[in-house]
Amino acid sequence: MFFGNPRRALNEYERAAELAARENSTRSPFVQSRALRGAADVCYLELREPARAAAIYRRLIRIHPERPEALEARVSLSHILRSDLHDLRGAIAELAAAIARQPPWVAALRYEMAKLYFELGNYRQSALEAEAILQRYGTSAVAVRANFLKAEALAMIDGRSSEAILALEQLLERFPDSELEPHVLYQLGRLRAEAGDLEAAIEQWVLALKMHPNPSFIQSAISRARKRLEQASASDRVAEALIANAVFDGLSTLRDTELQLVP
């Protein structure tokens, strides 16, 4: 009815919400919550006014916390807080409240929360949230991504890179032929390279090269690793030569000394 005129649509939604608030009937909460949800959606999606949309979503949640629209409002509000208002903690709080309602898509909500903790730099909590998804919703559509996020979070924590490697290996075993496989193989190679095992890293990257969406990126990693191996090998040869020369010089000095002692 108001297609192409979002400002008028917003006015009508707000008017409907106010009229429903004055009406004392069993239908009023339904009408008001739907109208507020529509007003907030228009503000955000059509008018690009995230702060005003957030205020309307909060009003809906405050007035009708148990309505289905309030649950949807919390998820939308979380997105606005994260993407537009840069309030990660507030976004986490809204997701936590939505998760407490245990909607059918709770696994996806928990995954979004795990990602928020990662963005916040709370890698321990991110790993814990991801592990909770694997434990409770291991067959859900987001389980494989939760497994990958868990490994990424562990890799960011000092002293836990071996756990990150194990998590990636478990992902490959648990979810064979996943679309994330080339990315998992790359991360495995990166972690092994950081641990000093360049040969194992190259093996992982060669496997990733066959299916990675950016093969030139993987090839560059392989080339750098091979160059480091060559440099390390050359350094070892130089060190061995220096040691051999030192031993030879020492033996020569000892021999000369012995000759001088011979009467």
C-alpha cells in the first residue's frame, strides 16, 4: 500500500501502534507489537536510521517482552548494535536474552554470540560458546562453522595452538567434504608453520591448493615456506662448515703443539 514511500509507512505504523495502545482489547498487544515491529523494520531497512530503529525495537521489547515479535526484535537489535552502533556487549546481551527463550534457531543464535565474543577479543569465551554448540547441537547446520571458530579462537590464546590444531583435525574427521575444508587445511598449515614445522605446513597447503577459492594465495604461502626451508638448509650447511673448520683448526693447533713438545 505504501510501497516506495517508507516515510508514510513509518507514520502509519506508529499511528497504528498508538491506537492499539489506547484500545483495551485482547487484540491490542498483537496489533501494537506488529505495528512497532513494522515501524522499526522500515526505519532500519528503508530509511537507514539505525538509532531510531533500535529505540523502537527496545520499546517493543519493553512493552511486550513475551510476544514473538519481541524475540525477533532482540535479534534485529543485536544486529544493529553490532554493525551500526558498534556496541558488541549490548549485542551479546540481546542475543543472550533471545537464546533464553529457546527458539528453534537457537544454535544459529549461539553461533552469532560466539562470533561476537571473538570480535570482542574474548577468545576463551568464544571457544567455550563454540564448544557448547558442538556438544548440544552437533548435527545442526552451524556445527561445522562453530568447530572452525573454536579452532580460530584457541589459536589466538597463548599456549593453546596445539588444541587449535587438534580442533581442526577433528573438524576434517567429523565433517568430511565440508566447504570449509580448504580453509581448514590452510589454517592447519599456518599453525604448523608457526610451530616451526615447515615441511608439514607445506603438505597441508598442497592439499588445500587443489580446492581453495584463492589458489594464488596458497601458492604464495608454499613458496615462502620453501624459501625459508632453503635458507635454513643453507644456514645449516654454513654452520656445519664453520664447525668443521673450527675442529680442523683445533686439531691442527693441537698437532703443532704436540710437535713442539717432541724433543
